[in-house]
Amino acid sequence: MTRATKVKKARREQAPPPKAQQPVPRGLLFFGALAVIGLLAVGGLLWLSGGGGGGGGGGETFSGVPAADPGPVHVHGLGVNPADGALFIATHTGLYKVDEGERKAERVGDRYQDTMGFTIVGPNRFLGSGHPDLNDAREQNLPPLLGLIESTDRGESWEPISLLGEADFHVLRFAGERVYGYDASNDRLLVSGDRGRSWNQLEKPGPLVDLAVDPADERRIVVASAGGLEEGLFESREGGDSWKRVSEAVGLLAWPGRLYLIAGGGQVFASQDGGRRLEQQGEIGGQPAALVAEGPTELYAALHDGTIKRSTDGGASWVVRSTP
């Protein structure tokens, strides 16, 4: 495929496989992936239906915010804060946290920002994307697409970093100085070499479901793609400059050592070779909404109903970490 094309620098203000050797059934994972894509897209659609035109108009309201706190029932992303071990849950109606040793999720601050893309990159430092909380007077003049935003206070406040008004990242991954992001609003895969200040656009296999970075090589990435001419897992060893299809499987990804994949039906797979051979480990017991790894065998997965589960044995068994 072609080399990466330069994007203008943004202003700062702004039925699983029975054997490891057999392929994962394409139909099962593909239709599961479509369900995942629907979960990712519906947040933006609901936000738009709630008056998400952005830019002024003090009378606009976000009709998606109910009178009672809904809890984390529409999860977009997960992460564990290395500063305190708290689990953070990014949702359609704001950011929640579950302190270590607790099971009940609590809202972070009083914000209902639709946090679509989300990743924790260091102690108390988060990156995100999505749509503003139009019930908050501080955010009513923001554009509908937040671009890349950053919090350095555990999600209490956020500041724009780049692409404000231009991008809505549904997938964000951080590795060293590099940030990979899938801008779902424009169906483009971007990469930054300076922690999200400026970006290059990459060719991609098709619409992305998820992306994972090899922890040993920030230029080796695997994406799950569905909805284009080809579906499956695609690998790049050149930071996204070229791609090779390695599997028909599609699902949510994490790469702490082995590459993990959770299919739309909740089956958990692991691969020692970047996705070429997948072996089933276990099941999470429902439809997945988000996946993150916090160690070689420690995984967190969100279910569609907002339940968060944890595995400490590489996905073979799961216990409830928090409930909505």
C-alpha cells in the first residue's frame, strides 16, 4: 500500500476454533464484530440526536442524560491507573472509576462527556476523544468532535491536544512516543510520533474494530477490520505503512505479551505469533464492549450491560470486577 500521507499539524488550542491450528470461523466473529461496530457508533448517533451540533447556542441540551445517574452501562474503554490501581470506565455518559478493593463504579466529577476513545498512558494521565457534555456550560461552545484530549488529574478535567473539531477517535493506543488512533467520523487511521501533537494518515485494510501494538516493538501493530472488502486481522511491521492479512478472525484486541482477541460472542482467544494461530482460552459470558490488558495474563473486559470482568490467567477464567 502507499506510504503514509501527511495530515496538517493540528493546533494545540484546538463457535470458536476447536484446535489452535484451525482458523476461527469467519462468520461467527464477523457478525460479532458488526455488533461491536454498532456499539462504537451508537454513542455518536445518540449524542447527535441530543443536539450535538456544537459551537454555541446556550439553549442546546443533551437529551441522552437521564435525571438519575445511569451508571457505566454503555462502555467505550477501560484502563487501570498505575498511580492507585483504580479501574476507570469510559462511557457514553461520562467517566467512572472503581477503586481498588471496591466493586461499585462511581462517576468522576460531574461531567457527562461522551468519552469514545480512551487510554491510560501513565499515572493519573489519560488520553481520550469523543463529544462534549452539552449540559455543562463550560462545554457548550466546543465543537461536536473533541479530537485528542488529555487529562492529567485522573479524568477530573480535560484539555484539547490536537484535531479539535476534526476527529472522533473510537480507538486510541499509546506506545512510547507514538499514538495510534482510528478516527471513526472520517474513517481514517492516524499515527502521531510526538504524543498526539501532530499526525500522519495511514492506509488501512478497512473500517477498524480495534488495534493493538506489540509491547516489544511500537511499529508492529495488528488491526481487526470489518465492513470492507476484506475482514480479519492485519499486521504491519512498519508502523502502518503496509499490511499483511494474518487471520480471518475479528474482535477486540489486547497485546500485553501474547495477542488476545475477544469475539462478538464472548469467546477469548490468545496467539503467540501475532494472530496467525489463535487458541481459545475461555469465555467472558456475554457480548464484549471493551478490552484492556494490565499485565501478561491480567485482562479486563466490559460486557454490553456494563458489567466489568477480570481475568488473571490469560482469559481462561473470569470474575466480576464491578457492576453498573
